[in-house]
Amino acid sequence: MSTYRTPKHVADRCWQELVKHQKNISRLHLKEMFKQDPGRAEKFSREFNKLYIDYSKHHITEETVSLLLSMAKSTDLSDAIKNIFSGAKINQTENNAAMHMALRAPADKHYFVDGRNVTELVHSELQHMQEFVELLHAGNVKGYTNKPIDTVINIGIGGSDLGPRLATYALSDFAVSSIQIHFVSNIDDRDINSAFEQSDPETTLFIISSKSFTTRETILNAETAVKWLKENGCHSLEKHLLAVTANHDAAKEFGVKDENIFHIWEWVGGRYSLWSAIGLPIAIRIGMEHFHDFLNGASTMDQHFCEQPLENNLPVILALIDIWYINFFHSQTHAIFPYDQALNMLPAYIGQLIMESNGKQIDNDGNKIEYNTSPVIWGDIGTNAQHAYFQLLHQGTPLVPVDFIISVTSSSENKNHHKELLANCLAQSEALMNGNTVSSKAPYKNIPGNRPSTTILLHELSPASLGSLLCLYEHRCFVQGHIWNIDSFDQWGVKLGKNLSKIISEELRQGKDNNVTHDSSTERLISYCLNKSESS
């Protein structure tokens, strides 16, 4: 299998020039690049919408960037960007548009899907959210004993969980309500039982978030929630249930009243849905005014991505640097290290976004791919990670590009803590690049450096800056997928395991084999589980 097999729509000449260039540039140490070019940090950094992005600590020169841009232009990337904003059915395998940009568009910005101005639909649903959140905050949403709702449990999984969970926690400093919010995603009942233990059934509202309203994990947890309510004397279930779905009928059949059903659309992928009513927990925590700031931060990045030329386009530049490492340095992983504790869910969120979008081995023309696509995304809170993973980053054999993310200012009264946090973040990027030669007699103490990283500084962690940051990664992911000629908006690989789990679930429930042929390993595992469960 050829290592340098070119994506079908990339000009082979551009790809081969990058192959040749990589061999030359890999001989240079990053710290030598800084010595040779004193203006390097200014040249390879950009500031936009309260984000400052320094990508100078990468194995790139002006020639590298020029070659990467030439490659991108050979794929008609500018036209692809216009295409996604046009409402075209770019999710080819499911015949859907990917118009999540409309979810954060201002009312006067019209986006169309199948000839319909979907911005109107979005703003109608935002108004629905506004009305509900105001009622909830005023204490006018009440449970079956007429006590005001004071606890919300969001039941969802994947995009219906990670996005709202991330932003709700990240923006806690902007909370405008004392309503408690819990998230349940795992079908291990410890997850939902933990939420129950912190909640009063008389004053708890469940948000059931599922676009299809058939997701097995979500529906099972929702059924458990209904059982818990009934066991605690609830005689008006409809007062405790809210749904966010594209399947209105299924939600209504489950017992959710019409005014408590919030709509999302087929042109919204789950991992791009926190901007919609899926983000209700965010709006409940921070209020609709701040939620609109969150949307506006993303919309501003949309505008930048749509209108800026490729050479000044931040999602494009960062995506091309990703391509540079994945396809020409053969990096297999990419690490995300936010240093603000409030962003502790960010690596998981970005991991789902990129790996579920671009973890593909078949291109848009149905061909088997013979080049690397998505890396494995991993990471953790920065200072914790320094004591867990950074040994490998500094002295291990893999080349792992890193994103460092931190806010420059903090709302904390203890400014010394945040200065120490900033110092740790900036020091790690410097250490990864420069390394340190201590002794020829003790080579195990030597740190080679020459490890690449991007540093993203948020002026502050606010709804607007978080919106811009998450949107930056969305478009960065899209550009990667376009270069690789893959569909970044389907996820067929997720569905196989789900379908098999239905079969095995029935066998475990019934305590017998349903004459379904499994491989010998799975058969033996099922048999072992059945025998142990019967004897316990």
C-alpha cells in the first residue's frame, strides 16, 4: 500500500512537492527556524474575535504554507466552502445538507435547504427556547405537586450530551439561575442513579435529547426516568418531560406534551447540534442573552471562514497544518490540552467531532483510501496531563502535534493561580519546541525538543469566545475531510455495533441463544455472561 497515495482530487504535482519539501524541512530543528527568522512568531500567528492563535512552533516555513495552499487550491477548496454554505447535499450517503451554520445565523442572514429559508425555522425555535427558559427561571414551570422545577436532567448521548455538557460546565461563571443541571448518557445505571440521588422527583424535569427519538441508550434511560417518577408518586408525567427531536410523533407518544417538544432538523448532525435546542441546558444555565452571545461568537467565525481568502483563513490554515503532519510526517495522534478547568470536556468533544467525522477509509467516489485520514484525538486538563502524558511527548518516540488552549484572564479572585496556570501552559510549549541537552554522559536526561504545537489564547473564557473556538474546530474538521475527499457528515461505523447490540441484548434478556450465528469468541462470551448471571 503506497504511503503517499494522493487523494483523488489533489493535484499529484502538489502532493509530490510536499513530499519532497518534508524531507528537506525535517532536517531543521524548530529552534533553528526561530534563529533564522526573528519575525517568525509574528508571521505565523493571527488574532481574530478575541482568539489569538500562534502556530509558529510548527515544522513550517513560508514555502510550506505556500505549498499547502497550492494543494488546497488544486482541490477547489474555496468552491467547497461556498458549497457547504449553500445548503447543498454534501452528506452524500444520507442525502442531507450540513447546514449547522444556520443554527447560529442572525435572523437577517438567510440560509436555504431544499428551497426553504431555514433561518426562519431556527429563529422560531430560538423564540420557543426563550419563552420556556424565561418561564423556568421565573419558577412558572412546575411539577406534579405544583412546586417549581429546580433540577434538570439531560438524557442524551454523543452529540446530544457532549456539546451541551461541555458548554454548560465551561460557562458556569455566566450562570443566571440556581437550577441544578445533570447529564446522563451511559446506560450503566450508576449514571442515572447518581442523578436521581441529587434530585427530588417533585421538582425535576427531564430533557430527552435524541434526533431520531429511537437511540437505544437514550430511550432506555428515559424509560428509567419515567419509572422513577412513577415510583415516587408522580401522576402527571407530562409536567416532567421535555424532548428535543426531529421525531415529534415519537416524543408525543412517549408522553411529552406538544409545547415541550423542541425541534431539530435532518440537516443538523448530532455532533454539530449544541447550537440548536439540544443546547437547552446551556441556555438554562446562562440565560438566553448569553446563549445568543455564544451563537454570535460562532457566527462570526462562520463569516470569517466563508469570506476570507484561504491564506488568511484560520480554519483553513490550521487544517492544512494538520494535513501536513498526518499525511507527510505520518502522525497517528493529535493531543488537545486545555488548561482552564472549565474546559475539561473539550478533548472529548473535539475527539468526537473529528474522529466521528473523518475516521473514514472510503472516499466520496467509493474508493478504498490508501492515505491517513483522522488521527486519534486525545488529551486532558493541562497541568494534570503534565504529570501523566507529557513524559511521552517530551522523550517518547511518537511525533504528536499538540494544541494548547488557555484563557488569558480569569474571573477568579485569586489571580496568582491563573498566572501560574498561564506559566505552565506557555512553558510546556516552549519546552516541547526547544528541549534541553543536559549531559552526554547521562543521555536519558536529554530532551530533544523539536515537538510541534499550536497555542490558542482566549482573551477570556466567555460565551462568545467559546462559540468562536468550537466553530473554529468544526470548520477545521471540514477542511480536513474535503482534502481527503471523504464525507465528514455521516457515521456508518457507529451503527454496526448498535445493530449487533440489539441481537445480543435480546439473547441476554431471554437467557438463551436465538439461533443467531456469532463468531466463536462472541458465542463463548455470551455463554459465560449468561452462566455467571444465572449463578449470581
